[in-house]
Amino acid sequence: MRVRVVLGESGGVSGARSPALPLTILDGQLAAGARYTHALPAQHSAWLYAVAGDLQISTGDRAIHLPAGRAVAIRNLSAGSALPLDLANMAADAGHFALFSGSPIGEYFVQQGPFVMSSDEELQQVQADYAAGRLGSL
């Protein structure tokens, strides 16, 4: 088992700190039958993606089956206690997951294609900037 804390904190291990809002990013490798627990802080949400393997996510008395290529969003509605997310790789082969968690920012947004902005006007402006070549290139 190897869980890399890319950003934030999990299991007493700290990675880089988010420059703005509390955010955690985990990159986990689980051997067949291996387990890992991440404590989702109060009022935080998480998005968990099963890259490979056959994961089972348990939160108290509820379990979710998450096969490779699928994702699930989880929210901790508690005002004061962390929600343990118990991850288990049920597959005979190694499993791989990515977890992103943080506090919801509660801002309105609009999205079209790859662009996400705060208003329709900003979305129209960024699309115009893209069409005119003002966003640069890679």
C-alpha cells in the first residue's frame, strides 16, 4: 500500500499546503485486499475516483461499490466530527484511487466545454479571448 499526500493532510501525513482554501489530494495504490482510511473533515466534500481495482468505500454502516473507471462524491454534513472513509481494494490485482476533498466554496459558476467562469459575461469573454488567440499556447 502506498498513499501519497499530494496536497493537504491524511493519516497524520502532511503534503504541500493549498495556497487558498483547505484542500486534500491523495494518490493511492492499494494491493489486493489492502485497506486505507481517510478522515473527511466536518463540512467537507470529497470526490473519489477508482483508477484501477475494485474498491469498496464504507462510511459507518453504509458501503459503496466502486469499480475501476467510476467515481463517487461524498459530503460530510457533520458540524463537528470527521467522517471516516474506509477504502478497501476487493480485486485480486492492485488498485489505484485518486481522492480530492475540500470545503465547498458555495459560488455560482457557469461552464461550457473546458471553460468555467463565475458569470455568463465572463464565459463569453474568455471564449472570445480564446478565439482571438489571447490565451496563449502550450
